Amino acid sequence: MGRKRAHHGNTRRGRSGGPRSRARTLTGTLVVSRPGVARVETPEGTFDLVRHGQREAMNGDEVEVALVETRGRPPRAVVRSVVSRAVETFLGRFSPAGPLGAVTPLDARIGHDFFVVPEDPSPGRLGVTAGDVVVARITEYPTRSSAAVVTLERRVGSADELDLNVEAIVASFGLAGEFPASALAQAEEIRADVEGTLAADPRRRDLRDELCVTVDPADARDFDDAVGACRMPDGGYEVSVHIADVSHYVGADTPIDNEAKRRTCSAYLVGRVVPMLPERLSNDVCSLRPGEDRLAVSVLMRLDAHGRVTSARMARSAIRSAARLDYDTVDALLEGRVGPDALPCADPARAAGAAEALRALDEVRALRERVRRERGAVDFETVEAKVTLDGDGRPTGVSVRRRTRATGLIEEAMLLANECVARRLADAEAPAAYRVHERPAPDDLRATVQPLRELGLLDAETEAGLLAGSPFALQEVLSRARGTSGGPLASALLLRAQRRAVYLPHNEGHYALGADAYCHFTSPIRRYPDVTVHRALGALLDGRADGREMRAQAAALPQLCRTCSERERAADAAGRASQRVKMAELFSSRVGERFSGVVTGCERFGLFVTLDDTCAEGLVPVRALGSDWYAYDEARMTLTGESTGEVWGLGRRVAVEVTGADVARGRIDFALARGDAGPSRHPGDTTAR
């Protein structure tokens, strides 16, 4: 929907009646981080707003700003007028306000309350009562002299029917709601039609007899990748990666494509997915379900006995997955805890072959990890903690997942396919969204040195290499930290020092992977950049690299890549926020209980502690450390008692007691536990896997 044009404000005049000399003005997009904190992004740069400088503008608006120059500080901005409005509808909570109705946005960044005028029949027509969540459409925007007015379009539900904290996250991060009717109508008309497609396209390879399986988390609903492998007589391997052929079903500039471009990716919240594609595609037509014929794009690779790629072929294909497997089952197979008969194959006769393919992929995993290490790839030790919910959306515990052989073999297969496709596209200078990760900034690496010294992980040579940005120095630090109490902390410090990977319309390589060409190819169901890669690869395979579609894609890529990078950040942040909210909800019923953990952050106002069993993070405020006065050392990230000399720093093990939880803010408060904390407690049914 297009922006609404608007102009607010007046031309200010001096006492003489003539116009004042005009300050430097720019036009840009207003970005509100949180209430009272905003910036404006312009072609000339990004500028923070002065306090109260937002005026009547709202997040996403195109605004005209004046720059305020202050000696010794970067220029800051103040909004002079709104050029066009970004927000036309929003999710809010309705309440009566005398003869009026009031709607408070769930997205706090909007920063205004809105009113429903007495003569508006929409509340009565929709049956809206106090506390209900509604979709409101703005009919009059706020000005300096008048309030904002809305009409109600839809009742979403009551506070009892909805999880308002999660709804607020969806609204605050601008996640999409329902699909447009045109996109849903297009999706309903789509059929898999594998036989018809094979008959119409002689170049598409029929690989339905080739053994492949999907391996995903146990709760996955969409399956966009399948894998297969076998050992070769020369000691090498043949590895196949098959990815759902989304671009076959979703043509450029169709209703589904336009909505997918707007969303750019799926967002994964606790117990909820905001998908990029309608479920008819993501969970049905494009999902590589076991025993069902599906269209795919396949990468068929040959590796030598050392795990190095000797050849790679790409083709449109038709496949039939032999089994839908989960990571736990595959890990059990690889560790010898179960046999092939435990694999739920659609045809039980293929279970032995599936088991051999998984063992071959596990061997490839080990080889590829070594290959990537030798070329400078940096593998960070990460832990994924997910709050588990009951049928009513209430938290019951935490599932903690670390990298295993099963997750590793899928990750290495996907990395292989992504690299091979990226090299093919980059060599042809094909227009696609490449995944680019730059070398970390020297200042960011320098900030890790003192904490890593405190953890005993640096010598002079390694420190010099780290400051120079050598990936091998990072490898060395992580290797020394692995298996120690400071391992997760060292990994987190170095991970925070990395630049964020972004999408660009040209290849610049990937620092952390040690790859000279990289793209995202393996998840077109949930990432739009992958769709651009599939279209570019398809154009190369068909000899249409210079065709009209690719010229149009090349023209759109600069802005599309920026949008995809921004929306990816928003989706990731929304997912983390939902985890924090549900974790706080879980611990709100554990006030007074004790847990063990480690100090993972230190600020002037207190210590951040991460618990051992759940990876929940909470704050021990500095006042809870005792009556001493504590001095903060920013470089060392420590708090030191001026009377006692006691030092609180990163990596220190502590026992804490839960003192409170602010669910809406996703915050857990701790205090130091006095006396013996006893064994670590599990809040709910916590599992480590």
C-alpha cells in the first residue's frame, strides 16, 4: 500500500518578520528504536534525533529534518515535517474514554494514543469491548494542535484469548499479519504436478529413485532440503543436496512473490511462525514430505577422499524423500544407540540404505570441518535455548540444543551446496543476492582483548594475530577455550566482535566461513534472497542469463538486498525478544529458587548471569552485591569493591536467587544466593541435547 502524503509544521519567522536563515535540511526515513530514541537515515548519512525532536512523526515515516550543530558532537536532527506516512493501520488495545474510544498501539514505537470519535459506529458493529485487541486504521494523523483519530477495521480478540506480550513483539518489529487475498487465491490454484512438469521439461532430471532424506528439528513443519550421499570406489564421496523448487511455482511479480518480497523472510517466535510464503506452499506443495513426489533444484557434488570438491553439477529435478528424520534419531543412529530399523522410512526396505547415506554424510562432515578450518573458517560455540510451551501457550521448560553430529552433517551439506552455487553464479557474474561477511573492525576486536586476557586465553603472539583480524588467531582462542568454563563466554565475546553478515548484489566472500564466494540457496521457503539465487541459477541453466527477467532482477537487487538485510535483523530480534518474554514468564513462578550460573556480562549497573541448565540470562543489580561501593572498569569488564577489593568479572561462577521477573520486558532479576545454593535446579522439564 502506498504511503500517505502529509505536511505538518510552518515556516518560522524572526522578529523582523522575514524568514530566519535556513538550517541545513535533509529528507530521510525515521527509525524509532524505542520510545524517545530515534534516528533518521538519509542518503547523506544517519543522524540521531535530539530529545523531543520526533514531534508528530512515527516510525518509518519519510521526514524532512533540520540538523542541529553542536560543538564537539556529531550533528543531530529534529523533525521539521512529515513528507509521507508509513503507518496506515496498526494493532492496538481498545478502551473507553468517556464519549470517545481510545486505542493504544501494541507497537510502543508509534508513540501516540489514538481516538475513536463518538459518531464512529465501528466499535459497536464489531462488538468491541474494553481490553480487546483491534486492527485500527488511521483517518487523521496527530498534529501539534489535534489528536490522532482512527476507525476500527477488525476485532482480533480479547486479552484472555491472545498472548498480548507476543502480539506486542509482532507489532513492534513490524512482522506481517495475514496474507493478502490475492496471494492466498494464487496459492490455492497451485498444484505440485510433478508428472506434468517432467513431461513438459525434458531438461529436468528425474531423481525419484535416488535415495535422499530430510533431517530437521522434531517440531519442524516445512522441509525445504533433502540430502543423500554415498562412498565412491576411489575413496571419495558423492553428495546430493535437493532444495524445494519454489521459483517454479512463484513467478516474479505475482501476488505471492510481491508479498514474499515485502516480508523477505519467515520469523520464528516461541510457539509461532510468521511465514514468508502461504502455508499451501510452505507446508504442502513445496515441502519435501516423505514418500511424495516433489520438484527440486539439486546440487550433485563429487568430493575426494580429503573432502575437497572436485566437481559440482546443478539441475532442476524431481525427487521423492525416503524419510522425514529428526536430529535426535540421527544422532542415536550415528552413536550406535539404534539401528537402521529405527529410521521411519516410507519404504522400510530403504532403511539400511538411508543409514549408510547418513554415515557417509557424517564422514563428509568431519572432512569438511577440517577443510574449512585449514582455510580459516571460524566456528563459534553456540547454544540454542528454546522455551517449550503447553497447548495453551504457557511455558513449561527449556530445551537446550548444542551442535551435534546430526546437526553438523546437515550444516556442512548446506554450506557445501551454498558455496558451489555461489561460485557458479559469481563466475558468471549472475545477478543474485550474495551473502557477504566482512572482516571484523579493529576496534571491536581490541575490545575483546582484556576480557580474553582475564580468562587466560591470550599470549603475545595470539593477541597480535587477533588484533590483526587473523581468523587463525580466533581459531586458536576458541580452541583454548573449548571445554573450559570460559568457553561459551569467549565464543560470545568474539561473536559480538564480528560484523553482521549482509546481502549484497555482488560477491565479496564470507570471512567467518573462509569462503571466497557464498550465497544462501538452501531455504527458499523461508528466505527471499534464496529465491533470487534460484532464479539466477535457473536462468543460467536455461541460457537466459541476459534475458529480461534477469535484467529486472539486477535493477531491483540493491534495494532488495538492503531490505532483506534489515528485515532479517528485525525477524531475528523478534525471535530473541519472544524467547526472553517466555523465559521471564517461566521464571516468574520460580521466585525464591536458587540456580548456578556464570557471569557473562558486566555493566556499571550490575552483572548479567547466564544459568547453566537453561541459558536464561538475568541481572544482578549492583546494589545486590553488597553495601560496598563498586568501581566499574570498562576495559576489563569488572566491578571492584573499593573497601573489600572483591572483583566481579566475566567467567566467575555464582549461585543466584530469582527475585523477580518483568514478563512484558523479558527481564529476570537475580540476587546473589547466600550460603550453599545446592545443586542446580531445573525450572520445568529442562532437557539438554
